[in-house]
Amino acid sequence: MTYYKRMVKKVETLRKQKVVRILAIESSCDDTSVAIVENGRKVLSNVISSQIDIHTRFGGVVPEVASRNHILAVMPLVDQALKIANLQLSDIDCIGVTQGAGLVGSLLVGLTSAKALAFALDIPLIACNHIKGHIAGNYLTYQDLEPPFICLIVSGGHTAIVKVDDYTHFNLIGSTQDDAIGEAFDKVARVLGLGYPGGPKIDKLANGVPATIEFVKHSTLLNSFDVSYSGLKTAVINYIHNLQSRGENVDIPSICASFEHEAVDMIVDKTIRACVEAKMDIIAVAGGVSANTYLRNSLKSKANKLGIDVKVPDFVYCTDNAAMIGSIAYYEMLANPPAELNISALSHIEIK
Ligand code: KG4
Ligand code: ZN
């Protein structure tokens, strides 16, 4: 019997097994991470090797540099994850891996390592969507959380409002028409000379500062669930350049607060409207920008007033990590056949 036919049968057995341990690998951007997750909910280990220090000097992620560093990090992280979980490779039932979206060179490192492990251990490979992984980050923090709910996805590469119908079925309600919210944070921070990644730096500088500058006065997307960040980003950059060309003072905290409020209010208000229209009572947040203080506070206070409960994953499950992939891989394994060994890395994948 071929490897794949064996794996289809193995997955059928795993679906009936009481305890399923998945070793997951995430390498879609500049963090390499390996985790071991039990039954999609219990994190036995989750180790992350960050490349922020390496990319900071370039002002952003350099894809080729990221791929090379993933190669150095991935197998030692597998060893570390096993050691922390006090397990051996033979205790692992399944390999989960991010197939996309992300930087293809980075994804390929995780994907190739995952394929090699799955084949060598003769266990199934589960290919995962990074964004669905971010949504699953909520299941690790909220053990009782179950679909359906509305999810606000705010990361460096994605901005979307999604209805999570069940663990593996999603309905896209709205999304960005251009830049992602995290990308806008990073670009504004760069122009202000704050360095990479800009989101946390803007968050810190904006904390407690009033938002007094209005950057985008009219949006054509007012009645839609879609958003646009390119106009806001350009307006902020033009504002800074104008001040600089006139030799006037650039009030960095005030610009950070005003940009942050405008960027966050736009998507938060639409998410709440989507939740009310869908008659749902839970909004979960996913992706790196869910670490933002203003976003967390303003979403919670606005939604709670309408009786909507807001879930935000623990900080470690907000930014890129393999535990969230270990969680979604479990639900994919329950619902879908395993991946073949010839699958490719995908730079873009739809949420559906
Ligand atoms: O989800 P993530 O770790 O990677 C992607 O899949 O994109 O998100 C990274 C993004 C970056 O743009 C970073 O600046 C942003 O999340 N970010 C934040 C904060 N922490 C991370 N943005 C605003 N406030 C924060 N506290
Ligand atoms: Zn991410």
C-alpha cells in the first residue's frame, strides 16, 4: 500500500482515538515555531524562535534571510518541543504544518521538514491555512469556545471579518481592499523612524494619548464590511512629510494615537455591526494586531454594551506560533483527508 493510502486509513483510526498528539510547524514569515498540541486544545509545548533582531536592521522582513534562518532553527526546535513535552517522536500521531499564506521560501522550509517527519514516522501530514490557525488560537485560550462566532482577523498580512460556521467552514463577511492593518502600522512606524515591527511601538507611544488629528475625512466604504488601509497610510505619511518640509514639529505620540484610533475604529465598528446583523453573541479576535491595547479595550467596551462577548487569545497565541497550527490541524484531521506529500507552499489562500 502506498504511503498516502496508508495515511487515509490511519486518519480514520485517529478520528476514533481518545488522545491525538499533533506536532505542528509554523514558518510562514519571520518566526519559526514548533508545538505539540493534544486534541486541538491542550498545548504540551510551543517554542518560537524569533528573527526580529535579524530583520530589524533592514527595516522589515527580508524573505531570503528569513528562509535561511528557518532552516537553522526548525529541527532544533522540534527537539526542544519534544523535550519540553517529555515525549519522543514515536509518541506523535500526526504532523501539522502551515501550507500558506505567507512567504513561499519561508513556508517551504516548514513544509519540507513536516513532509520528511511525516514520511519517516509513517504518520499523516495535515496542511493548514495560517489564518484559520490564527482563529484557532482562540481555542487554546478559551477551552469552552466553540463555533459559530464572528472572528476579526487582524495581522500583518490579513484583515478580515469572518463568520466561523464550524471548525473548518468559514464565511468571509468583509476584508481589506488593499493593505492589511498590521502592514499599515508597520509602514507608518517606519516613516516615523520607530523601526520594525512598528505595531507594538505605535501601541506603546499612543497609550493614553488623545487622538486629535483626522486623516481620512470621507470613506467610500462606509456602508460596506470591507475596509481600506492604503488611503489612511498615505494620508498619515503625507501629513508627516508636510510637517517635515515646513520644518514644523512632528508630534509622534499624537500621530501614533490618531492613526491607531482611525485604523482600529474602522474595523471594530464594522465587526460589531456584522455580529449584530448575523445575530451572534461572540466576537473572537485573531492575528498579531490583536495584541494592540486600544483595539482590545475599544472592541470590548463597545461590544459588551450590546451584550456581545469578546475573546482575545493569550498574547503568545496572538502573534505567529505553531500551537495555533496544532489546534487547527486537529480539526482539519477530523473533517478532511490528510495531505499528499507533493503539496506546494501557497503564498495566498482564500478563507472559506
Ligand atoms: O499575525 P502576525 O504575527 O503575523 C502575520 O501573520 O502577519 O502579525 C504581525 C503584525 C505586524 O504587522 C505587527 O506590527 C502587528 O502584528 N502587531 C501589532 C501589535 N503587536 C503586533 N500591531 C499593533 N499593536 C500591537 N501591539
Ligand atoms: Zn500570522
